[in-house]
Amino acid sequence: NPEMWTPIFIENSGNLVPILDDYIENVRKFRDAIADYDSSAVSSLIAESNKIKRIIK
């Protein structure tokens, strides 16, 4: 519920904002590659995402 999560997000903004900025930049890279019909870039971005996913597990 918003009453619970809002203060948590605000209190942790110093940690959350950089992570959100990175996420937004990565989504923008995917968006641009797809919009440009750049299959090579899309493939590279997917491969990089898969590497990160394996590291996190």
C-alpha cells in the first residue's frame, strides 16, 4: 500500500535513484535499438542482460 511504501522509497532514495537511472538507460538502449531496427544491437543487449542475470543468481 502507498502509505507503507512511500516513506521506504523516500528514505532509500540515495540508493534507488542511481539504480533507476541505470535501468532507464538500459531500457532506452533497447528502445533505440528496436526503433532503429538494429538487430545486432538488440542481440548484444539481450546477451549482456543474460550475463547480468546469471551473475545475480
